[in-house]
Amino acid sequence: MTIAFLAGCFVSANAGAQSEYRNIEGGRPVRISDATPTERHALDLDLTTIRVDRLSLGRYRLQVEPRVSYGILPRTDISVRALAFYREPSAIPRGTVAGVGIGGEYLLKMESLRSPAIGIAGEVWAPTGPNASRPAYSVKGLVTRSFPAGRVHLNASYGTYAIRIPAPPPGQGTLIPPVVDGPCMISPLTEGLKPRLFCMAGASLNVAALQPGTNTGVHWLAGIGADHAFPLRSILIIGDMFTERYEGIGRPTDWTAELGGRMQVTPRLVADLGIGRHFRGVSTSSFVTFGTTINLALRP
């Protein structure tokens, strides 16, 4: 599917002199993004962002993440996104809206002949549902530099995470869930035993520091991406690699690599498709992403 899409990019007809296909957002189609916010008075509707993960033990997870961003000021945008998921029958809950994020991005410095573009972004993430944990916060720095062969992007983010551990029923042990629905098996706590998460790779996490209730910690991410545009066909190909870590629970550092493409289908519609491999960490997994962006110019 992905190979056919990328091949189709090279034989597709010209889509006109639009440039929206070059504006890379986080997750569209890869995690690393450029330093360019949504243009002033432009409204980007990312309403069909879909991701399918193939986890361990033959399990799959579907995520739908609609997002809306608006260029509210020069070099500044604001955005709202929601995340819903659907998992295997044994998961509880099997499907729900995980939360809502409200964020913004500002271009601190435009790119020049001698220096890169530099941007900063931030977000407040509010979990939803009866078992929702505390809000999480993040701030991200973005750097983009253009070269004759394409552009290079650097991203680094720092923030918090929160997970809620349910109180154990009387006389029973506690079940410790993996962070961010990781692909691990869960072992119950019993008297005198340490809680552990057992994963397909044979590794285990010592999470004895976690207690029933809300547990918080620090999450960071750093990565690099590179893209190449085909302007006559309004097509862009991008690849990236990033590492991220959740501190405080003994979880190993995760590493992920991705490859994707964006194509200007019509003057106002962009389609993207990507594949990725989480190749190092608690266990390995693969995923596919697809999405479309509708760009509207809302002049005052």
C-alpha cells in the first residue's frame, strides 16, 4: 500500500503551484516536523488522520487523531486535537477518546542564507474519561535548514506524563498498566513480590516506585528528519529517526524510524501516507499512518 502510494507520487499529474504539501506537522506523516507554523489567516483541517499499530502478541490498535490549526497572528498558530483509539477485545476500555490537546507554535526566526529557521511550540494535554489522569504539558524546539538536496529538521521536546494506577480490590493485588498502552504483558502484584511488566523481547520493567493513584514523571524526545520536494509534481518525501524516554519507571529508551510522503491532490487538499518501525525499547512494533489536510484561507 505504502509503496504504491509513493510510486504514484512520481507518476501523478501536476497539482498546481501550491505549497501546503511542504508544511510538515508532527505525525503528518512522520513525528518530526518543520519550524513553519500555519500561515496567518489560514485554517488547516486534519480530520482524517489515522494510524494502525501492529503490536506484540498479534494485537492491533487503531488511532484517529483529528486536528485543527489556525494562523492567528504573524508567524503564530493555535491548534486543537483529539485522540481516540480502538484496541483488541480483551482491552478495557476497548475504545474511547483518550484526551484533548490545546497548543500553539511560533516562528522565532525565519530562515536566512546563513542560519536556519527556529520555532517553538507548546501544548497542554487534558485526558478524558472516568479514569483520566492529570493534565500533561510539553514544550518543543524546532529547527529547519534548507540545502540544495532538500531540508533537514531537528526537534527536541520536554514535558510531563501522568498515568493512573487503580486501587486494588480488598485482598487482591494491583495491576500495573504499561505506559501509553505499550505492547507488554502485565503481571499482578502479590504480597512480597515486586510489580513487573514482561515484554516480548524478554525484558521486564521494575515499576515498584508506582503507587495506586496518579503517578507523574518526565517525558523527552529528540529526533532528526530530512525531506526532498518535487515541486513540479507538488510531492514531498521525508524520513526521520527519533528517540524518546519516560523517566521514573525503569522503561528503556525507545527508538523509532519512519518514512512517508505528502502529495498536493488539489489546490486545497493534501494527502499523506507513512510507515514506521519502533525498533528498540520495551518491544518492537510497526505502524502505518494516513491523513488528509484541507487548507482554507480565511481573510479578514
